[in-house]
Amino acid sequence: MPDDGLAESTPAKLTSLTFELERHYKLTESYFTRLGYYITSGNLFGGDFLLYRATPDTCHAKYLVLVDNSYCWRDLISAARVANQNNKELLLVLHQSLLKDRENLIVYSINRALD
């Protein structure tokens, strides 16, 4: 098998990507918590988070959240359709690095998927 350097660099790249995504999740969770939302996993609906305006046992989630910009259009359309069918609004949260220690979150609301 030829040595293309991938075997050595892939675990480091995956670790770096995993760390970066975990950091984005924590920043997103912190942001919405500060806004007063309750947060649970969005795995059941194909998202990263569900946002509730009150405690999850007293109401339904209003938002389905996707974190990061690694989604293709097909994934976004699918997520928007699932959200719409379940009376949720899809929020796409992108992270934009501003400075070394600061990051800006950009939140896009996707209300409806076209058929």
C-alpha cells in the first residue's frame, strides 16, 4: 500500500474536526440558553438541538437547530421538510471566527421548504 500520508494525518484531522464541532455545539447551546430557551437533543428529528420556550415537559419544541456549515442543500431541504411536518421552524447556526478568542454566531431561520 503506498504511503500517501493520509493514515497519519486523518486521525489528527478527525480529532480537530470533532473538537471544533463540539466547541460549536457548546457555543450554540450557551447562546440559546442565555436567550432563555430550554435545549434537548434534536436527533429524533434529524437535527442537532430542539429549542423550547418553556420546560420540555410542558410544551412542544418550537425550533429544530442545525449547527455548522457542513450541510449540503439536499440536507437542508430535508431538514426543513421534517421541521415543517412537525410544526417546527428550522434554524441553521453558522459559526464565523472573528478573532482568536471570539466567535460570531449567524442564525438563519428556514420557515418553509418548497415542494
